Amino acid sequence: MPNFTSNFSPTMPFRNGHFNTMYRPLFMKDEVNYQRKRVTTWDNDFFDLDFSLVNSDTLVLLIHGLEGSSESKYMTSNTKHLNSKGLDTVCLNLRGCSGEDNLLLATYHSGKTEDVSFIVDHLIENYDYKNIVIVGFSLGGNLTLKYLGEKGKNISPIVKGGIAVSVPVDIASAEIEMDKFKNKLYMEVFFKTMKNKILEKAHKFPEYKLDKDKLFKATKFKHLEYLYTVPVFGFDCPEDYWAKASAKPYLSKINKPTLLINAKDDTFLSKECYPFEEAENSNYFYFEETKFGGHCGFMSSFKPQENRWVENRISRFIKENIELDILETISS
């Protein structure tokens, strides 16, 4: 599919990537009254699903990013917007992200699509939706794209397509970007919760031999991968994890209309995370690069009513490219 030319043009100072990245979580507010349902997994764990229903035959499955949840601002804003367009939503809280620790030593990672597959199958088997669309952000976007590519032509006909926003589809090169000084503040925020969760796991599971000294000194994702992701999930090394978890190799196998939106000024992303060629050579995968937007930001101005570009872009793709009916008379 041809690459989309983006119409996103924010006002100053939203043309600064860092400002746009930080503005949404700090200042945006969208109240959503979720209905939580707990689902027991095949491996004796659980997922907490947060539904927001408007009596639709289409369900949008939303998947958050690293250390996010259904309460992340991009999740609540898109839930509210999609509801206003007449679509039901359900937010998947990844393992350990719903406000309550999960039951196993293993939580989640960028490529753990067996969890997405389980939830999609659960929704198909237990609800009467005619259509399901998957929307993922950052790590959740990587899961979305990888899942759709892995399933390929074997995907359920009820799954009509997907949208992914601010996605490090090439994890190896994106981690090099994250290690740079420009992202030091973001890394400190991520590591505060990630290190605490790993410490808690070590306390609950004594058989997990954690080198706490190395954990306290960790400053890169690679350090945490050596300590947790690699041994817990059975990867050979961080490089093995990067190769197996990245969505980029699966983009060419996507068989339903799917859009990836990445901002050029997203400091989390490397040049390898802008898959123009993959989109040009695909009949189903679309790519849109915006000049501005930061990471999961896409704020336009200080006026709340003008800060719905990415929400409107998602619903427009659902209508125009996935070709599902949405309401046009109501806007968020």
C-alpha cells in the first residue's frame, strides 16, 4: 500500500518532540467508567480486561505500552473517542499492569503474542461481536503488528484489521536510541517501576536467583533483559530476544488492513522503525510518518478540543480502510 502523507500540523510548542511526548500524560484528562472482567489463562494466571460499552457489534481491543495500563492517557482518550463513534472498546491490561501483580514469575514482553492470541480467541468465543479491530500503542503496537503478521492468512475473519501508534518495530536499533542521553528522563521513569516489579518477583519466587546488585546498577534495557527477560522467558541472550520479539519481520505477512503511525521526532525510535518499503510492497500494511508528535503524543495545541488528531486518525482508518461503520454525528 502507498505510504500516507500526514496532515498532522501542531502549533508551537507542540512541534518539539519531548514537549509533545510529556504533555499528554501530564495534562490530558479523559474520565472513563470501565467495567472490569477478569479472565483466567491457560497457564493459571489472569488478565484484567476493562470494557467500555455502547451496544456496538464492533469491538476495539486496545493494548497499552511499556508499564502502561487501561488508565494510560492515550488509552482513556481513545476509549472515549471510539465510544463516541459508536464502537465498544476493551482495554487489555498486560500481566502485572492492572494494579495487581500477576500470579506467575513471567509477566509480559514486546513479542509475547501468545497473550494477545489468547485474549482475541476469548473475545471471539465468549462475545457476539461481528468485528474486532486491534489498536496498540508503543510496545502494545509491536504486539499488535506481530500478532497480525504471525496469523497472516489464518487470522479469524472476525478480526478486521489493526492500528499501531509510536512503535519500535525494530527493537535492537530502538534500544540504541533509548540508551542515548536524550532519553535519560524517560528511562528513569520506566526503570522506577520495572526494577520494583523485578524485585517483587524475586521476593515471591526464591528460585529466581536475581543479582540485586546488578539490578540496582542497571541503566539500560539490555541490563534488565540479561537479569529478567532472557532467563525468565527462555531467550538465549538480549539479541535473541530483540530478533524474535520485533514486529518488523512480520509486516509483510499482515493480511488485514493495518496502519502504523510513527512520528519523525519520536526520540524512542531509530531510522529502522520507519518501514516505508514494507508498506510500499504490501497490499494490507499502511505506514504514515508524521513530522511531529513525539512518542504517543500527537498533541496539537493547548485547547483540549483540538487534541484529538490521533484519535480521529484511528477512527478514520477504521471507517475508510477497514471499512466499518462508525458514527459521524458525535465527536469527542
